[in-house]
Amino acid sequence: MTLIPLNLFVAHDGASKRQHITCVYRCGNACSKPVPNRSANAYFGDIARAVSRRTLLRAGGVTVLAVGAGSVLAACAGEQAPAPGTTAAPYAAPRAGMDFASVAPNTEDAVVVADGYRHAVVISWGDPILPDAPAFDVTRQTGAAQRGQFGFNNDFAGLLPIPGRRDRFLLVTNFEYVTPEFMFPGYDAAAPTREQFDVEIAAVGMGVVEVERTADGLRPVIDALNRRITADSPMLLTGPAAGSDLVRTDADPTGRTVAGTFANCAGGVTPWGTVLSGEENFQDYFGAAEGSPPPPPVQADQMARYGVSAEPTALRWETFDPRFDLTRTPNEPNRFGYIVELNPWDPQSTPVKHSALGRLKHEGATVYVTDDGTVVAYTGDDERFDYMYKFVSSKKMRDGTGPDAMAHNMTLLDEGTLYVAALSGDVPAAQIDGSGRLPDDGAFRGSGTWIPLLRSGADGQGESLVDNFTAAQVAVFTRMAADKVGATKMDRPEDFEANPATGKVYLALTNNTKRGTAGEPAADAANPRNENKNGQVLEITDDHAGTAFTWELLLVCGDPQAADTYYGGFDKTRVSPISCPDNLAFDSHGNLWISTDGNALDSNDGLFAVALEGPQRGEVRQFLTVPLGAETCGPVVTDDLVTVCVQHPGESDEHSLDNPQSRWPEGGTGTARPSVVAVWRDGGQIGV
């Protein structure tokens, strides 16, 4: 089958427009806390490169392959990119897929789309997706009702065509976190109720809902494949962590069955038809009562590396369920922070947590398949000064959609090798001063090596490739293993996406305002600005199944009029300004699409298309913006339809459900509700 894959500025991190309340509930206010990575890993300026970029490429035998192709594909033959650092040639017609008028930056409390396009809400928080689920009523919420309704703060979305059913799809979404002040009337943060806890447990996790294409967009359908996965749904833990002492609890003495998933951020659709979901900011769900005894020193260090602390949490889940109380269930946090794989075609299937891909704050995971069937999964650890990872399978993907092929392919992420990236720059250290000024040769570029951490085999067998770590320790304390081998500290590595035409891999680095501050790593060639508030996008030419790669910065985001920004060499007077890149997607024309989170340029977040080849390389056009206080997440881009998740609309420090900043999407006296939105053009394709 074919699969398609605010206004109130609170300077909690010094730059991003993300609100403080969002940080409290989404990431445990990580931006205002000390950086968890206190390792002494060198940054580029300290690294003496042993080989040149070209030598490394020759040694690694890099080949750029299309998914499932048997030969190398040349990207956009006949087009030549401008010399690094130069501006584009005189104005040319827009690239296919980008032929739309850019949306101007704005602060409207609405979804604003390019002229000539229509949009409509597909589904919102609280809409029923299971039979007998009640209609949403913000004043009469129950945990039982929420288990049959669309969850809160949808982030990733995958849109999977249903074979043999024209215009029918499965919409698979993550529900990342809850913000009680914007869910419950009269919420008292000092005294949450048991019913509110029950609603919250059911509002996070994942969801599967069938949708139908109509003349007015997509509409949900109550169907047998619909499903809710919550913070207490059974999960199977696989890989080297499974069964180890590090993950056993009184409730699960075997260490193989985990209750639930939460903090699910981005993800990916696999070529075999499953969905991957990244457990990201799991740390702030676990806590302890005020005055609880501190954990033993070794455990304290392990907890600190992941931002877990034995103090009361903002949600107070530890007061309702002992598994969230660190003094009673200290191993429970070790059972979160994994990549979850869901088979959406079987509502009775148990989701799998793949510990072979490591435990970290996974933004998501995306899969690239080489021409011989090797599966490569890329994932970023979304924290300031954390790392880029990839997993290379030792088994080959099987074609087909039958049960045997599915059963085999769902083991691909259990057997293989996990790597972390070390980068070096081709730019002389003297030309990297933290200002973002372009090097003399007009581009930030360099090379890198994937350092092996863990080799996983059948039945949970594992081999540590890091001295003084067991395989289970690498799987559970992956950050600490990566610290030891000297991985490169990056500016919040978020979503990866591989270009299906060229095989190049792209990574969104959202921002890092701690870069270059006292006691923190200084700027380097891949992270070229100190106090980086706008982020950048990295382009990687990878030997996918090997260990060598080269890299170049495609975008150094921010105000195009500022000297510290770079738009692939394109004329910056002709681009849409972009800030804080987050999630990535590709269209069928080879254009990269980027959604943003925390736009630091005084505008709502949005969705942007970027040209990658030819004289228009680096051209950025804004396709839509989302409402006040909202983030743009989980873009899906097809030839005739775009969907985005609108997360946390109206979430602002001076507002609440009782005093709303936004009433989108209902308007009037309605409640602001996270939603999925579809965009299309009657009788036409996107950007053509």
C-alpha cells in the first residue's frame, strides 16, 4: 500500500515566544533549569580533524540512494546551485510545489492560509472517536469519556491511505501533554482532583481515527479501526533494557510490560505501515512529596541527566498513582523515553517500546530504507546540548502487507546498532566567532562520524560498545553512554527527515539560548551563533548504513535582514522569515516543509516550504500560520492536501480556560481546543 507519510512574552529562556506555562507542563520548565548535559565533550573548536571532508567521504564510500531504488538518483539534473554565499539568479518561476503567494507574518487568532486555498478543522480535542463516547462538554469531563474522545495537544500526525477504500485514511496522532488551566474550569493547581487526573491520564498518548475525504476537507468516521492509547495502556518493552533490573517494578517484576505512553512528541510512518512515536519530556511526570529523602548518589546522577527530580511535579500525578512517586517506584522513569511502534491496522495489537533505539527525549523517529532493505532510523534528543542518533538494522525489510511481513518488520528496530554523531567543521576556528557571520567560503559545512553505542540482537540480547556500560545500561542511560564517547552537543536536535528523491537527511535544530553563555559550549560550525534564539536546519549526506557523513547548514533561521541569518545562499530579500524550526516533511516535488515552534520574530508559528535544489535553493515561502498562542506540528504534505496539528491554541501566561486569549476554532463563547486542520485547493494541487 502507498503511505503518506504570545502575545505576552515571558523570557523564561531569553528569546522564544513559547509561554512559561507551556514550558511548565510540556518540558518541566527545562529552559529555566541548569542544562542536564554536564559532560566535558569537546566542541568543534577543540577537535583536531584527522581527515578532510573529501577523504572521509571516500573512505566511507558514501552513496545517495532513493528509498527502494537500485541505483543512485541525481537530484534535479541540469540545475546548478549558486556558488556558496551568493544570491540567487534573477527571479524565476516558483518551483513545483511552491507556486503560492506567501502568507505574511501575523498575529491573528485564526488559521491563515495562502490565497486560493481552503481550510477546515478535521477533528478537535474531545470529539468522539469511539462508539458511545459522548459529545464534548468542557463542563462535564470524565476520564471514561476522554478515553473515547480525541486527546489533548495533538502533535505528530500520520495520514495512511486505507487500501481499497477511495478517499479513506487512518489519521494517527500523538497527544503530547496536558495543560490543566486550559482544560478545566476553575482549575486549582495547588489541589487538582482525582477526576481531573483521570481525564489527564486519558487525554495523552496516541489515537487512531478513520477520516474520509470530502469536498469540504476531511471528516472523522466512527470505525472499527479507531482506537485510543493512553498513559495506562499496556505496552511491550523489547530490546536490551527489557527484563533488566533497571526497569523492573513491583507491578511488573518481569520488566517487560509497561503501563502507558505519554509526552509523545513527533514520530514517523514506516514503509511497512506502522507508526513510530517519540516519548520526549517524560521527566516531569515523576516526582515526590516535599521533604522526601534524596535518592542515592548514583541514582541521583542518572535522574539528573534526564531532568528527573524528587520534588513535587506541576501535575501532581504522584499523589494519585504510586508509579509516579519516585520514593515508591524509583525505576518507573526508566520505562519511558523510548520509541513506541504502533500497528494501527490491528486495534488489538500491543504497542512496542524499542529500547534498542535508546532512552532519551526522543523528538520522534523517521525511517530510511537503503536499496538492499536495510532500515535506518534517525532520531534527535530534544534538549539543549544533546545529540543526534541513528539506528541501523541488521535485518532486512520484507515487502508486502501480509501478517508474516508485518510481524517480521515490527522486529527490525529490535536488532541492529545504535549510533551517536560526532561532528567536525571544515571552517577555521578563527572564522566562528558566535555571531553567525558566514565563513570566508560562504557556507557552514563539515564532516562527521557515527560512533557505535549498542549492538542489539534477537530476543533482547545486547552488546555494549561503550566501556564500563552493560548493554542494558546503554539502552536505559543512553545519554550517559553518549557523553562518554564524545558525541557533539547540538542546539536542540528535533525532527529528522530523509529526502526520498536524493537520500539527503535533514535535521531541525530549534534553538539554544544557552550556547556561548558562561560555562556552556561556544558556537561551532554547525551551531554558529551564541545565544541562538532562532535555530537552524542541517543538511546531511549520509552513508546511511555506514558511519561517515558530511553536513552543511541549509538555513540559519531568523530575520532575513539580520547579518546572522543564511537562507541557503538565496536572496534574503525574497524569503519568508522563519524562526524555531521543529517538524519536517517532504512533498513529491522534493521540497522540504518546516513547521515552527516558538517563533521569536513577533509572529504566529507557521508552515513553510523550502527549495533545496537549483538556483532557488534556500527560498522559503510561508504556506500558513496558526492561531494565537499555538504551535504548528505534525505536517503531512500530499499532492492535493496538507494537514497540520494546531497545538495549545491560546496558551498564554495571563490567560486560562476561564479567561481565554483564544476561542479558536469554535469562536463566539467557545473553548480553545487543539485540533487537526486540513488545507486544500478546489480542483488543484498544492503549490502547482
